[in-house]
Amino acid sequence: MNTAGDVPGAVYSRPLTLPTAGGPTVNEIIFVVEEAPEGGYTAAALGASIFTEADDLTNLEAQVRDAVLCHYDDEATRPRIIRLHFVREEVIAI
């Protein structure tokens, strides 16, 4: 099981195979999605150099799909599932 020590702020309940270029088939890829300070959203893949952004969630999904298709041009190694993990930071004054 991967723990928070593997990826800061993340705990996985099942084994996770991270994607590698030219490596074995990956079943899923996980993106951390955050609200951008200037508006819109950003998405960064865990374990792969994929980053994209969009003004709304509908466009973000399309941008993430397109980025994955561009990064994994070989269909045999392309992830079958894209998982979006939404992270929202809030500050509470005391």
C-alpha cells in the first residue's frame, strides 16, 4: 500500500502503478485538481509530467483527456481510466 510518505498529502487504499514512458500498461492515471488563484482550475498528473488548466470543470475534463492522449500516443500503454482528485484549500481564522 502506498502511504503519505510516497506522495505528500495522499494515501491510497490499493496498489498504484505509476505511468512511465514506454513502460507497461497503466490502468489509471490520477490528476490532482485545484482551483487556480486567477480563476479556473489546474490539473497535474501524479507520476507523469502532465499539466493542464481550464476555465471550468467541463473544459478541464476535455483538456485532461487531450493531455493524456498526447502524452500516451501508444494506445497499448495508455491509461484506461482518468481519476480526478479535487483538492480545496481553506483558511479558517481563529
